[in-house]
Amino acid sequence: MNSRTRNRIVGTLLTAAAASASLTVAAPAAQARSTSPSAVLIVNCSTGTFGSDGNQQYFNIACSATGTSSWWVNVSCSDGTTRSAGPYTTFRNVRLYCPPNTAALRGWVTGS
């Protein structure tokens, strides 16, 4: 292979790699975005966990927001209630409790 052909192949591979890299976008693991172009909504969270503190169960999660984001932590409990905490706009580690002697069934984060 002559140097002209080799340079053309290398140039083509570099161009293809650059085009491929510019099309690849990795999103954070947990995030939400608003539909309004003037508001930026990105909330990144750790994996939530459930635990027990005596006779009270809880949902625990750490999140942070960027831009003009607000976020809330929610937990549904076995007595049919839903507890919420927030809004938060910065990094927080939140532990949200269910009433005594009830189970924490589901935990989630909402944002706006």
C-alpha cells in the first residue's frame, strides 16, 4: 500500500470517528428535563434505599439539581398514605419516614 492510499484510509477513519463521537450523547442515570426552553430541569439521584429505624420504615435517596430545577422525594406507605418532602434545589440526602408500624412500599423523586 502506498503512502497516499494509507493517508486516505487514515483520514477517512479519523473523519468517521469524529462524526461518530459527535453523535454519541450519554445521559445521566436518573434525570428529568422540562419542556420549556427557558427552564432547565436536570435532577440526578443516587439509587434509593429502604430501611427501618425502630418501628418506622423509610425511603432514603440523595439527589442534586442543576439550572432552575426543583425536586421532591415521595414515599407510599402501607396505610394508603403518600408522604412528600421538598422542594429542594441543591444537593440533599433525604430520608422520608412512613407512620409507625407501616411499611414503606414505593419511593420516587419528582421534579419541575
